[in-house]
Amino acid sequence: QVQLVESGGGLVQAGGSLRLSCVASGRTIRTYVMGWFRQAPGEEHEFVSGITWSGGTTYYADSVKGRFTISRDNYKNTVYLQMNNLKPEDTAVYFCAACTSIVVRTTASEYDYWGQGTQVTVSS
């Protein structure tokens, strides 16, 4: 079992930056794939980015590639999402998720554990 806690969301002006953090605790292992999803009001979960703990491979949705960077600190069981050049369309609740896979999954239903989410609001 894994518990995930996100932090770092908030209100930011368009063009600004935020860094989200996700700390894993409980019965965690460092072979989990970690992913970031986001959900706007009335919308489904959208894949944002993913990373493998062991291989260091990263994946990004086309909508955020070049602006967002995912990284990890295995010693701290923490994954980060650095978000630069934020746009109003990035506004959503951002969720950290974990999957017992060796490759990155991009579908929300394939993830086993989820955090509570952190709100990101980008104003224009």
C-alpha cells in the first residue's frame, strides 16, 4: 500500500511557475511508475507526465512538453513537477499517482494509488 500527498499548488499569473511535490509513504518501493494527472471541472483525468523510478525515463503530454519537467528524489520518495510558462488552460486539480509497472502508463484507470490533489489556478 502507498500513500501519496501532493503539495505546491496555488494561484499564479500566466507565464509564472510552480513546483508540485508528491511524497510517497507507507509500503513504498522505488520501482513504482509515478505519474501526474490533472482534472478540470467537468472533465476527465488528463495525463500530464510520468517517470520511472528505476530507469529515469520520462514522458509528457503534448500540451505540456517543453514547459513542464518531472523529476524524482528516490532517497526522499518524492516526485516533482516543475511547471513553467503556465497558461490559464493549465488550471486544474493536479493528482499524483503510482502504478506497479516498469513502464509509464498514461491511462488513469491503470494507476493503483492516488493522492488527494492540489489545486493549480492560472490567472490571465
